[in-house]
Amino acid sequence: MDWSDLPLTECLRGDEAEVLCFALDRVRRQFAWKTGGLDAEQLRRQHPPSSMTLAGLIKHMAFVDEGFTAQAADRPLGPPWDARGWVENDEWGWQSAVTDDPEETYALWYGTAERSRAAWAEMSADGGLDVRVERGSPDWVVNRRRILVDLLEEYLKHTGHADVLREAVDGLRGNDPD
């Protein structure tokens, strides 16, 4: 798979949920383009003083996408996150990504993005973005809108990281693949 396999339907006059989901789809494609098509060495390469890698970004975003979506849908995390202690230790993914097989890392992220996209479409039709969600404790109650915006923000931040790292790996530059 590559960035062109991710669906993107233009949304010029959608409702709030449609526009936010469109923005998320668009930034997912940018993230996939910036992180895609690389070999193991390129994905694992560090650029000091940062220890961040493109492999780590991919795995981290798979976890973030899965976690935020599960929270909004009020369901537990599924595999592999449920068996790895990720909620307690986000560093595990960043560290393990540098030894993971690149095809497995890409498959993990693409699978997560596909499931998340379907879940957000379903949630938008089932109660919409105003549904209230408890985030960790009864003192922190938000709505799905807040979680969707937080997810979009995470993608935007880490797509910026991927932009810089990818240019350092092979010179790829630009905002959009097309």
C-alpha cells in the first residue's frame, strides 16, 4: 500500500463532522506520503540530536489513531496495543519500531487508519460529535469532537516531524503527493 490507496473525497460544503474527517483523511495521506516507500535502514535512521525515527513515528501514529478512536467509540484497545502495555509506556512503540519489519510497521498503520476512518464515519452517523466521552476519569469528560480535533492535531504535528526527517533521508519535499 501507499498514500494513493487512502481514500480522499473532496469536501467543500460538508457538515462539521464531514469537514473534520476530510481534514483527517487529507493529513493521513500526507503522513503516508512522507513516511512511505522506505527501506528498513531509512525508516530506522536517526538525525541527532533527536532520537526520533520515521519508523517510530509510523508506529506511534498507529497507536494514537487506534487509541483516540477507541476512546471516542467507548471501546477497549484491540491488538497489538491491548497486550503490550502501551497505555502505560508509549516509549515501547518508539523503541520497538526500529527493530520491526518495515512491511509489518506499514501494515499496522494502514490497517489502523482504515479501521479508524470507518469508525469515525459510523460515529458521525451514530450520535455525532456531541456524544460525551469519559477520558480516563469522571473529572475529564469531553465530547467526540474534542477527541477528533486532538487526533487531527497529533497527525498535523507528527506529519511536520515526518516532513523534516524525510527530507533528511532522501530529499523528498513538498506538501502534497500530487
